[in-house]
Amino acid sequence: MTITIYVPCDTTALSLGADRVAQELQVAAAELNKDIRLVRNGSRGLFWLEPLVEVQTPYGRVAYGPVEPGQVKELVAAGLFEGNPDHALYLGDIAQHPYLQRQQRLTFARIGITDPVCIEDYIAHGGFAGLKNAAALTPQGIVDEIKASGLRGRGGAAFPAGIKWQTVLDEPHDQQKYVVCNADEGDSGTFADRLVMECDPYMLIEGMTIAGLAVGATLGFIYVRSEYLLSRKMLDEAIRRAEEHGYLGDNVCGNGRAFRLEVRLGAGAYICGEETSLLESLEGKRGLVRSKPPLPAIKGLFGQPTVVNNVLSLAAVPYIMAHGGKTYADYGMGRSLGTLPIQLAGNIKQGGLIELAFGVTLRKVLEDFGDGSFTGRPIKAVQVGGPLMAYLPESQWDTPMDYEAFAKLGAGIGHGGVVVFDDTVDMGEQARFAMEFCAVESCGKCTPCRIGSVRGVEVIDRIRAGDNRDNNLVLLEELCETMVDGSLCAMGGMTPFPVQSVMKHFPEDLMASPRPVEA
Amino acid sequence: MHMSERADHKTAAMPVPAAGDWSPDMIRQEVASLQHEPGPLLPILHAIQARIGYVPEGAVPIIAEMLQQTRAEIHGVISFYHHFRTRPAGSNLLEVCRAEACQARGGRALERHVQKKLGVGYHETTTDNEVSLEPVYCLGNCACGPSIRVNDEIIGRVTPQKFDELVDKLTTSVLQLK
Ligand SMILES: Cc1cc2nc3c(=O)[nH]c(=O)nc-3n(C[C@H](O)[C@H](O)[C@H](O)COP(=O)(O)O)c2cc1C
Ligand code: SF4
Ligand code: FES
Ligand code: FES
């Protein structure tokens, strides 16, 4: 009898040796004359357990992890092919794992379960149900459903997706419109876009196609950062197969409307995640930020009306169209409706993808899911929402993850990344890095950002060196204000946030001289 | 075939031609095959870099002429993006993640170790031309840092020891190829 074995193929599993584990499993099976079917599934996002090997048994998909290359022989001898529990890495039926059981996976319902590029797998797990419903509606009907869901952009600015789509729909019909997916995912600590593209690419294709039908766009671009080569590869293959099966092309789902998709690679510029810089880049120019207005919804790519949405915003759309906007809006709190894919990263024992309704506290995420720091030391600071967001001290960890509650703290949820630091972190160095990063990645269009960030590094260095400290602290505060008030976009406008949070919550670190570097 | 069976993805040395190893015809071919796409410049530059290993200075006037843009415009685009290089890289391209989630896992110490071990700083190539070192700001592997990329392969939880083993393997496999 054929035994089905799963070994994930996402970047994290591969970075820990999943390909070698897969090879070793095949060798072991051949030696024992076992007939195995090896499926390269996506990752379930329980990254501390990768590579996570699963075996199909009558009692569910039994898992072992983390399996290091070189460990397969021993696992097979202990009965891995039979799902035998007598091994320290045995985890039982993975679907019952508390890390998964405690989540509300609406968007990420399929990841890790299916073979990412297998279209039959996608359909068997509810795929394209949303598109079928959408194809039977008028464009306005689709937009109304998105409005009812309360979906807000997951790329950082949290703008209501339904309103953006309405603006594009309301532009005159007799012109080219575009749907652009922002897959630049530049924030440190984030990987949910990557997981969508590598582990469930049809979901993004479906979401973009629905957006196309809704606003009357016939062409879509997915702008993938050049660091994400595997995402690109998976998307290209999925697009090819979706075309073959009539989900993309001249006659989407047989309803007579056309929609095509193309993947474009970025080129290593963080600022190209900003939507207008991204559009410039797609047009083949330097990624200089455009001033708004005009909004991209009115004059976007090549001057045409354009929906620009983050991967996660578009990936939420198939669920909404399959189950109804109201069902999605039943999750969450206040004006933050639906689920938030939280990405737990940095110095954390159990890092990974945690999709939950808005409203969970950071402390719950760190403790119940993360199980404390990776090093076992006390956690000192957490940066939520990427490099332009504040560092949060422990006194702020009971804030619910909700856009408005975080805004009140002068913080933000951004794209949902949570980066954890233990008590060995030097927060002065983190403040310096925020300015340094801005200096490297500024598009250069405005002075407060381009020059201010360079000055910021210098001033922080002087403060740390004890050089005219009081005056330089005042100077740093003023510099931050100038950047916040005088920058065209959030790159220069928000780089001060992590710096100011360090000044406020960790001043002793900022004053301390840099630690000597061990040789 | 499953996409994930990345037999074609194995590292060792990328077959990158040496400096000067390109011809204007190569550039013309790449431009011609993409110039009718909307916004073709980035795809063209990617195609040239994939084929030649970098974007040679001499490609600029050819691209400019074929796209009917100025040389300054093409130049400006190449220099704006960190990804495009105008000189050949060493046999192996090594990127070390400098971003926050990797910092939280010892990334800064790893950065220092890598530079010391290779004897080069960022944007430099070792004297034996084996390794070019570049910084990268996140590889999307942030729960299992510190992370690096060697050519097309991303590697997680890199310790100084793991890094040394890797470099030894890289350099010996290159020797075997020669
Ligand atoms: C410096 C900067 C970087 C950004 N990077 C990204 C990014 O990597 N991905 C993303 O989706 N949005 C990013 N954004 C936000 C986009 O400008 C824009 O708000 C988003 O793509 C809109 O899609 P959404 O409404 O679905 O979130 C960035 C913004 C700024 C100012
Ligand atoms: S704030 Fe910085 S990144 Fe944004 S437009 Fe100005 S210079 Fe460019
Ligand atoms: S094997 Fe699943 S789509 Fe072909
Ligand atoms: S911060 Fe290093 S991989 Fe994301």
C-alpha cells in the first residue's frame, strides 16, 4: 500500500534542510522497499517545528518535527512510515496541535495541507468558490460584499478595501484599468505574503481575479520583491495552470470577462513597497514616491485607474466571496474586522504564522503562542509592524491588537509582524539602525528623509559617545519632529517612531556607550 | 513534476561569464524580446543580469537607443536599485540579512564573523574572486534567523560554525569543478 508522506517546500523549511530530508526519506523508502508518495506541501507556519514531516495514517496526518537532515534513518527505524509514536519528535495528529487549534484560520485555511501548485487540491479545499460566486454578481454586487466584510488594507495603512475598489469602479468604463498586488513585503519580521505565494498561490490569483471583475480591470500585475525567488516561481507556475484551466484568460470562469496576470520582480528597494513608488517601478522608472493626489485609484499605473492592494488584502477576498462579507465581519473588534495574520519572529521559541481575529493582546501572542524567548531570557522589547514602528516595552503588551488601540499608543500594527528581543538587546543600537535603514532605503526625493536620516545616525552616535549629550538629545528630538512633519511619505515620516520609542521607554540604553565588540 | 523538487536550484558556483564576456548582440536580444511589454525596463535589466551576471556599462547606450530613452534615464534606474550590479560578482553571491528579526537572533555578531572570515566588507569581493558579500534587509525567514542567502539558497539559524562549514564546502566544490 502506498504511504503518503509530506515534506514542506516553503523557504523556511528549505532553509532548514527540507530538501535533504525529502531525499533521505526517498532513499530510506527504497531501501526498505516501501512504496511512498512524497508530497511537497506548503508549510503550516509552525516554523520552530520545520522541517515538519507528516505521514498520512487512519488517525490523521501524524507529524514529526523538527526533523534535521541526517535524522531520517533513525526516525524510519522508529516507525515513521507507520506513524509510530515512539520517538521524541513525534507530535501526533498535527491538525490537533494547540498552536493551530487556538487560531482562526480563514485566509490560511489551506496552507500546509495542500500541494501549493496542485489546482485539484486547491479546488478540493474550497478554492475558486468565491470566484464562482463573484462571477454571478454585478461589479457593484462584489464591491458591496467587500464593503460589508469591513476588510481594511493589510499592507500597513489599513484603508478600507471596499472604498478603494468603489473609487476604481466609479471611474469611466471605457478605459484600461489595472489591479496591482503589492508583494514587496519588505518589513523585517513579516512572511505572511510569502506564505500565501509559496504555499497557496491560487488564493492570490483568485483574489486578484475577483478584484478585476469588480472594478472592470483586465490586467493585473503582482510586484514581487526580488528576494522572493521561490514566490515568483510558484506564482508563475500557478498562473500557467490557472490559465490552462480557464480561471484566467479571455473568458474567466466562462462568464465572458477577461483577466490576465503577470508577475514582475522588484530590485531590492524597500521604498518600492510604498504604492506610488511601486507604480513608478512597474513603469520602468526609479522608485521615486509620487505626491498624492492624484490617488492611484484614479491615476495609477500608466496614469490609469488602479487598485493597489497588499497580498493579504487580496488573499482575504476569496473567503469573503465564498462565505459572505458578514461572516468575515463577525470576527474582530471595533473597526478592525476579520482576522489578522500575525507573524511572530525574532527571538521567540515558537515563531510562526498566527491568524487570529483582531483583539488578541500582544502578551497572549508572546506567551501562549510564542512560549517565551528563544534564548530563554526575559523579553525586553517587541517591535510590531515593521522597521518604521515603535518598540513596545512590557507595560504596553496588554494592548489588544486593533488598529485604533495601537494608534493610540503612537504605535501601529502595520503588516502584522511581531519581532521579539530579549534582555541582551541594546536599544540604543536599535534606534541607530532605524535611522541607518532610512538612510539606505530613502528614495531621496525629500530632504528631511534623505538628509535627516544621515544626521540622525550621527547625532545618535554622539549621544552614545557622551559628546555634548544634552544638546544632542534635544537635537535628536527636533530632527525627529522635522522628519515626521516634513516628509512626503511614511518612510521619512515614520522612521522617527522607533527612535522616539527608544528615547521614551529605554533612555538608559540610548545613553549607554556602545558595547565593546568581542573580537 | 512538483515545483518544489528544486533539482535545478542546487548551489555550487553559478556559471557566470568573466568580465568582458558579453556582446552587444546579447543585450539587443534581451531588449528585443521584452521591449514590447508594458514598462519593460526592469524586466530587461533582470534578464541581462541573469544572463551576464551584471549589467555592463556598455549595455546602457544600447538599451537607451532601443527604448528611445536617454542614457541618463537608464543609468538612473540601474543606480536606484540595490539589486542591479554594474560589475561582475565573484563566483558566489553571499547575502547576509541585516534586519531586525535577524538582529534579535544574533545577526550582528554573525555579520562581524562573516566579514572577518572572508576578509571583506559589504559590496566587496574576496581576492580569490570566490565570494561577493552583500547586505540584505530581510529574506522573509524571520522566525528562524539569523539568515543568509548563498546564490539561490536561503539558509536559516546560521551560527558562526555553520557558516565556516558552508564556506569550506563552497570553496571546495568550486575547486572540484575547475
Ligand atoms: C516605506 C513604505 C513601505 C511600504 N511597504 C509595503 C509593502 O512592502 N507591502 C505592502 O503591501 N504595502 C506597503 N506599504 C503600504 C503601501 O503604500 C499601500 O498602503 C498598500 O500597498 C495598499 O494596499 P492595502 O490597502 O491592501 O494595504 C508601504 C508603505 C510605505 C510608506
Ligand atoms: S520621505 Fe523619504 S522615501 Fe518618502 S518620498 Fe521623501 S525621500 Fe522618498
Ligand atoms: S497534479 Fe494537481 S493540478 Fe496537476
Ligand atoms: S529579518 Fe532576516 S530574514 Fe527577515
